[in-house]
Amino acid sequence: MLDTNGQCLSCMWYLGAYGRHNAIRCIAFPKEIPQELLTGEQQHKTPYPGDGGIVWEEDIRYLMDDDQREHRGQEISDHLDELKALEPNPHCPKCGTNLHEVIYGMPAGPPSFRYFTAGCVIDDDSSLYRWWCRRCNAVIHHDSIMVSELAHRYDAFESVDKREFQRSARILQSIWRVEHNYEIGEYKGKNGSRPSGSRLAMPRAREELNNYLNETIRGVVREEVIDPIKSKGKLYAKPRIFDDLLSSQPLCFNLFGPLKRDLLLATKVFQILLPSVVDSVTGVEFEWSPGSGDPEYTGDRSAFDVYVTFSSPDGSKGFIGIEVKYHENLMVRASTHKTRYDEIASQMDCFNGSRLDDLKKQPLQQIWRDHMLAGIHKIVDGFEEGFFVFLYPEANTYCADAVDRYGQCLTKTDTFKPWTLESVVNAVKRCTSEDWVDLFVDRYQNLDKLTNSAYRR
């Protein structure tokens, strides 16, 4: 039977300590055995993430050789002691490993486990780079460490957050949850459940609609999402729309729900965003498609997160189909290509034919499909005006980069509008002084909270 306290000691795949900083390695983990396996916190008789399918097997030599048992035991014990000594140090923003302090000297000495040594010839910014990660082999900026430490403090450190905005947005939502005294939710994965600071506890989140800013917005959610008749056929992601603070669907309701209730306010906002185009807004819908799965349109289940209808100053009818992003990186798997997409692209006559292959892959495919949905909706249903809007926070560089690349694939841009979240919120603020706007800014855009929290222990 496997003894998890000695599983690495007795495993035939064990290689020992060698290389940079004498990391403990094995065939399954040639860079470094995870600490939880070395300590026995996690057993390794079944596959563990990153092991390539190589699991614990008993080493006959270990059972027979007293010297080898003693050597391995001392090697692992010394390594775990060194890891414990690093625990007061900050975590790496990329992988979560406790960092090593960078020590400057002359000449640069041989690296020890606890420190990464560097020569004394250093630039003016060197004081900002006092930490090094052995796993990433990278020197880490102090600001990134601050964000990483906050993420751990608020149970918001997730390896999927590869860029600083992603991590900052998750922390901001976690801070908002704490400020409102909402119970922490859970993330359920292959290795079980764990607390997640950017989630709300269910079923309370669904019952009380805590993900929404005020009672007006909650009323819209009850009508649009909870009502089984109104929500039939719509792709609301449940339970994420109730418990996931980062989800862009709740953001849609928190920003556009009040506009649905007040079309005069909506009119003023969209007159700012589309001057000389909008005379009056006639409706605001959520998760809307002109024909889900209908081959006359795109033949798939694409839908607009927000759909706005309006009349123009000349009396003609128009629409705005909006795709909303917040934390997303746009790297979900691309959908199967349909020949119908090629037909619509030809009809719209605004795509660079030499760039169609780029449009069929992520991160551009979803933008392309939604743009085509707007284009064919305008053609089939005879609208004089029709626009597809891609709405995202300006600090989300995944989205900003994708918008730049998408623009390079267009020969005409009259039906495509990239808007930042900041520009829409500023338009709303110009039209109303109601407190829900400030509540929205505080929750989704006030990244100054991170700095304030960093200095408030």
C-alpha cells in the first residue's frame, strides 16, 4: 500500500536533487516535484496534473538499500526546510511559487536556494526588482507582487489569470464581495471544491440576486432570466449569472438594465455614442438573436449580449447588437466553421479576402461571427442602420489586441464599432446622476481599491 508520507522516498521514478538550486526532481516532474507530493499532502497513485501519466511505483532498490533511504530522506527533508524558510516571501504572480530575494553583490556569487544573487552593476530601476521566481526563471516587478499578494489575501489567485488586468479585475470583484459582506462561493474542479473570492455562495446568490447592483436591475433579471417564458431559448449561463462576479452577463444587466427601464435615458446615452444616427431608442433586450439556429441568418446559436433598437432622425429603423467582455481572454476553442459564414462574408462585402483564415480562428472568430450576425440581420430584415459593437474595458489587452487585429481584416468599418467600457460609462454619467452609475464604476472600474487595500492590512 502507498504511504503518502514517504511516497517520493519509495518511488522508482525519483531522481533526486540536482541542477539550479538543487530542485527535487523525478521522471514525472523533471523540473521540480510539487511540494504537496513531497510532503504527502496529495497522494500520487493516481494521475496528478502535469505528471504526464507517470504515477508512483514502488522502488525495489529503495526497500533493500539503507544508505539510499537515508540519503533520499535527508535530501527531501533539507529541501522542505528550505521551502518553509521561503514562506514569508511573496508569491510569484505567474505560478504562485514563493519568491527568492535578489541579493546584489560583487562579484555575483553562486546561487543558493534562499537567494538569487546578482552583480553590483545595476540600473536605476533595480530597487523595483527585488524578487526572482525559480520556476518561471523571471525577475518580478514589485507592483506585480502587490497584485499577487492581494489575490492570495482575497482568495482570488487563479493560474488562468495570465495578465495583470485579469488578476486585478478578479481581486476587485473579491473586494466588492467582502465590502458587502457576501459569503464566499466555491470553485468546483477535478480536485474538488475550494473557496473562490470572486464567486458568491449559492443558493443565496440566486435567491437574493446579490450579483446585481440595485432592486431595479434585479427586477429586470427576474423578468429576463428567471421567468421561464421570457428566458426560453436564451443562453444564460447558470449558475454563473448568479454566482460569478466576473461574468460579463451580470455586467450587461448592471449597465444596461436601468436603460431598459428608462428609454429616455437610453436615448440620451446612445445619441452621445452614435451622434446624428439615433433619434430615439425604442427597446433594449438581452441575449437576443434574430433567429437562433435559423439558416437564413448564421445557422448557429450566436446571440447579442445586448440588443438595442432605435429610430433615426429620418424615421428609418436601426439596431445595435452588442457583445460585452470584461475579464475574458477570448481564447476559448473556436467553433466549427460553416459554409454559411463564407456566404454571409461575401454578402457583407467588408472583409479582406486574404485574411479570412485569421477570422476563422480565435481570438477573432467570435467577433467575426457576431459581426456577421449583425450584418445578415440588417440584410434579411431590411434595416437602414445596423451596427455590431464589441464592448470591453480599455485595460483588457487581450480584447484591445484582438480589436486591432480584427480591424486589419476589414475593408470597410461602417458596421463595426469597438467601444470601451469607459466610453459607455462616461456617456451614461453625462446623462444621469443616479447612484447606480457610481455603484457600477466602484464595482467594475475602481482599480484604485487595490492600492488602498495593499496598504490596509
